Amino acid sequence: MTSPTDSPTPIVRQLRLVVEAEDYEAAVAFYRDQLGLREEAAFSGGDGAEVMILDAGRATLEIANPAQKRMIDDVEVGRQVAPRIRVAFEVDDSVAATDRLLAAGATQVAPPTVTPWQSLNSRLDAPADLHITLFQELVGQEERETLDGFGTSAGSEEVTDGGR
């Protein structure tokens, strides 16, 4: 059996730090406009849910307002579970990575679930008291851009759904 460190390709493809911001507009203005993190995508949904994904080099900062955080929990878990900070890791295979981390001591909060934004996401409580999401993109960026609610705030008047 090959260990993850023997793998020729990285197990984790991306790290996202997901931060709930009570004052969403001020947070976006600070991180995007003042710090200079490039906007990758923005999503919004019912009840004023909004999130923006900002490129932070080798990681992204995903700023979600409380409504978006609740919506993501509802989609991925079916109930409110995430603390204020949740760490999300992009992986090539959500099912295999979830199984591997469960065997390593993580506790499953929700099994891999296909989301409206076409990713396969699982939720785990992990060591160091971190609540994490493992996500696998099921379609490419170009195809996701055709989905309802996917885009950037610069690219459309209003986006209606999405998040991680």
C-alpha cells in the first residue's frame, strides 16, 4: 500500500479559509480592494446570502455572510454545524480522502454530498478542533460558469446561488 507522502501528485489541491463576515461589504472592500486579493468568483442566494472567493496566491479567502454560511451548512450537512471558521481542502477524490481521514481519527459530520455548484463535499471534525470540508470539483470552471448563480460580482448584476 502506498502512503499519501509517496504519491507523485499532491493529495490536497487547494486550501480555502472560509470566514463569516458580519459586515460582508466592508470585509470584501478590505481584502479585495485594499489588500489586493483578486476576485475569483462570487455567489449569492435567497435571503441575501453572499460569498466572494478571493485569490490569495496558493490559497483562497472565502468571505461568506451569515446567510451564505447557513445555506452551505444546509446543503452540505442538513443543519447548522460549522463554527465561525471552517477550513476547506480541494482534493481529487472526496470519497477516498474522506475515508482516509476518518481512518486517521476525524469524525464525520456529513458524508460526501453533491452540491448545487457541482462539487462533491464532505464535512469532518478534525484534529486541532478544526471543522473541515473536503471538496472535489465535478465539472470544470467553464461548465460551472454556465450554472445558475455562478460567476463574479464584476461579471453579472446578480448571482443567485453557490458557495463551497
